[in-house]
Amino acid sequence: MTIESAIALAPAERAVNLIGADLTEKSLKLHLEGLPGVDAVGLEQRAAALGTRSIKTTSKAWALDTIVKLIDLTTLEGADTPGKVRSLAAKAVLPDASDASTPQVAAVCVYGDMVPYAAEALGSSWSNGSDNGINVAAVATAFPSGRSSLPIKIMDTKEAVANGADEIDMVIDRGAFLSGKYGVVFDQIVAVKEACRRENGTYAHLKVILETGELNTYDNVRRASWLAILAGGDFIKTSTGKVAPAATLPVTLLMLEVVRDWHLLTGEKIGVKPAGGIRSSKDAIKYLVTVAETVGEEWLQPHLFRFGASSLLNDVLMQRQKLTTGHYSGPDYVTID
Amino acid sequence: MTRLTVPKTYKLYIGGKFPRSESGRTYEVATKKGAFLANAALASRKDARDAVVAARAAFSGWSGATGYNRGQVLYRIAELLEGRREQFIDELMATESLSKSAATAQLDTAIDAWVWYAGWADKYVQVAGNGNPVSGPYFNLSTPEPSGVIAIVAPQDSSSLLGLVSVIAPALVSGNTVVVVAHQNAPLSAISLSEVLATSDVPGGVVNILTGSPAEIAPWLASHADVNGLDLAGAEQLEWVDLQIAAADTLKRVLGPVVGVPAPSVERIVQWTETKTVWHTKSLI
């Protein structure tokens, strides 16, 4: 272990600033394991308390529109076809054909090989690297397991970026993380971040998926969040959606607290993306409350907070229709995905 | 030694479970003379919404079962009703101030109606469906299929158990799922029926029973876009024309108010079905 711990890590700017220029696996490990432990009972109680707020009428209408604007409309199935991606893109542009006042979603999230179809289908609504329009996000780095070698992960990422992906959702190597090899995870994130560089020198946004359902403890989630931020992640994301439990309110709250601490420490704003398992508007509103109460309402915008979801959008649309028409809507009035 | 009384908590029946009302409200159920009997849950529009979601989720399974299977499941409910005779008779006597013989007669009629409808489950298609003569080398077949989720206001005048059975059984026979608002002032037998349903082979969500005010809940069910049929059997005292207008917005099938209790009829079964017609070439003849 002493040999391993002497290995210097990639000099990611944030980590060098925080830990020092002699960045090694050992110094990183000391820093992460020196983080205070999480009060699990307090965290869950706080999350439960935030989930009890009653949001009604105009606030609810605002919340529903905000949720739509924050959605990464996702399809990540082995059975994805270009046609399915096109219909997803059409829904991203016009979520509710019966109500043109419905805002557009933040991004569509697909596998890397589907990026060209998504970009083409979004047409003029595609942001294509600008701040306006719908982004195309691609999952990369051997999603969802992350079990492949670094060169393959880098190729995977580069290909998606070259295809036009505006955002890259990478998974961390949970096996390395759980066996304590924080340096390996760190170097991989730094390398993937570099692979997000476009030819013109700009970067695709990097979301780092922690897969909290496999990290077992809140302490690990806190460490992984710090690790991902230190290595240069623009967003930290809870889950792939392929592992249960996926996003939970306590885990998201914990990650938001790390983001808040990082903001207090450096002034930098990191995004958070809960993904998987958020299916109802009611649940999503709990997340909005949690964000507003933890890091501030400022975070309720697409470049700082996202929902990774597929079925959530239909529920939000049905709730919007209920507010507009005054009577309950049904699944016949939204698209079948 | 005197025993501590164990009063029963009457709750709603939604999705195979017995939740309290989302609103937390209850109302007092009394005898006709005004003596306190029990507290029942006072369902809100959100309970109705949840019930529709449960009914929709249960629809594919229940309508996908064979008619024969549905008939067996429904017949088994009649068996269970027989087994709980004393409880139902006591509740009918208490809530409707009936004599024992009148209560027994109502229960018997209700069980008979249930068995009668159960028998139709694998037969109504033969009566309501048809092979149509067409001038061409085709088979042309019309067959009734269940509509979906049926919202029902149970009869409110008298006969709380018989009225309930007479409106839910015909909807269930063809494979619909139902959300029913029980008799407001005499809901006890409806809740006991839900206990029978919960312990029978009827999948959770196929029957959802709400207790409370039909005037409060019915408008939400009538306008609900995910409800396919509206039975206003017990809506005589409500603004039922408005309910029909609300139902028309989403093209629901509607049955109007009934005086007393609707008599068993195949028409009530067929009302909650839609006729699908297929053409098929006579290629092998």
C-alpha cells in the first residue's frame, strides 16, 4: 500500500487548490476519510420533514412548470431504436400537444450511439453547445456498470462528444471506490473530464453518477460526492436508474449539502441530478423544496439541478392538465413512451 | 366481569387495501332513529382520484381473465356472503331499521342477484355479440369488450346492500373495474362487502368502495378523464343533469338515476361494454 499511496494523481485544479500541490492517493484518502460522518437519523428526519410541505394552487403551477424545465427526458434501454429516440425528442420539444404553454425539458438523455438521432430530431430546438435550447446528454464510460478499462471509457466519451453530446453522464468505478482505491476513481474522472473537451476547446458538461444504491452508506455517498467534485465534475448524479434503490430524498439532500459546503468554501456552483425512481409530481415537488431549503432557490435552474426521469413527465403533464381544466386527466391524454 | 367493547373502524376500500380518507375526515353513521352506530371515513376527491388510479391499474388483469374465470371468482363472493349472513343481517337491521325477516330477504336477494350475474360472465358475449352477414368472402364478427373504469353512485334510497350489488356486479361481469360511492347513510354493509372482496379471489383494485357524500365525490368522478362509464343509479337527489354534461366532455357511457334498486338485467351488463367488429377472410373455406 505504501508504494501505491506514493503515486501522484492527475493535477485536477480543484483538488490541487484544496489539498495542495503534492496531490497523491494518500493525501486524497486522508482528506476524504477525514470528512465528518453523516448523522443518518438526522438526515432522514430532515428529508422527511422537507417532504411534508404542502404546495398548492399558484405555487403548485409554478412548481410543475419548473419540474418540466428541469427534466432530463431519458431513455436508456437495450431496445432503444432511432425511432424511439425521435419520438422522445419530439416530446422534449413539445411535451403536451394540447397545451403549447408547456415549457420544454432541459435535455434528452440517451446512449452515446443515439446522440446523432437525438440531435437531428431536436432540429432547431437543439442547443448545440449554446445556452439556449434542449441539450443532448449521453451516458458514457461503460454505463451502467462502469466495468471496462480506462481507454475504452475515454473512447466512449470522446465518441459521444464528437457526435454532438452537450453533456456526458459518466459512472464511477464503484468496485474501485468500495475497495478504497479513491485515486483510481479520481484519475478516471479527471481523464473523462479531459475527454469531454471539444475541438474548439470548450467542454461538454460532465455529470458524475455515484450510483448511491451501491455505495451502501451515507458516509460513502458524502466521500464520493467530494471526490467527484474535486476531480472536476460539473454535476453529481445519484444513480443510473438501473439499480434499486435509485434516487432517494435523504441521499439527494446529502449531496446537496456537499454542494452547499463546496459553494461556501470556493464560491463555485456544482449541479445535482437525482435520477431514477422519481415518478410522481408529488415526489418531484419534495425535491424542489429540498433544493430551495438546502442550497437556495438559485439552484432551481437547468444548469444546476436536473431530474433524470422518463415517466415523471407524464405525471406532471396530467397534473398541469388538472390545473388548467379543473378536472382530473388520465393516461389517454399524454403520450405512451 | 364486563368486557371492553371493541368498536369497528370502518375505512375505505381502495386498491385492495383499507386506507383512511386522505383528508382524515370521518362522519357518524346512525340508525334511522338517530342512535350512534359507527364512524365511517368521509372520502374526498383525492380518495376518488386514487381509487380511479387503482381501478385503471387493475383493469388489464381483470379484463384479461377468461369469462369463465371471472364467473368463478364472482361466484365465490356469493359463497363468502353466505358465510357472513349474520353480520350482514345485523348491519342491515341496524342501519336501515329493518326487521330480521326483511333484512334476511334483502341479503338473499342480493346473493341471488350476485349469482345470477356471475353466471353471465362466460355467456353474455354469445348474447351481445354477433356474426354479421356481409356480401363478400369474409367472416364479420362483432364482440362486446369491457369499457374500462366505471364510476358508480350506488342507490341511496333503501336496500343499501342489494342496491350496491345490483350496480357493481353487472359492471364487473364483462371485466370492467369499478369505483363506487356507497349508500351515504347506511354504508356499513358496503364496507363489510369490501372485506368479503378483500378475502376473495378478486384482485385488488377491481372494486374500490368509497364512503361519504355522493354530492361531493360524484362531480369529480363524472369529469375524470380516465373514467370510461358513469352509473348514476343513486344520483336522483344530485344535480345529475350536470353530472351527465360533465361526463359528456370525455364521451363516457352514462346510465341515469333509478328509482329504488335496478332489477337484474343483461342490458346493464352490455351497457358497460363496447362492440368491436373484425373482418376476417374466409381463405380456408
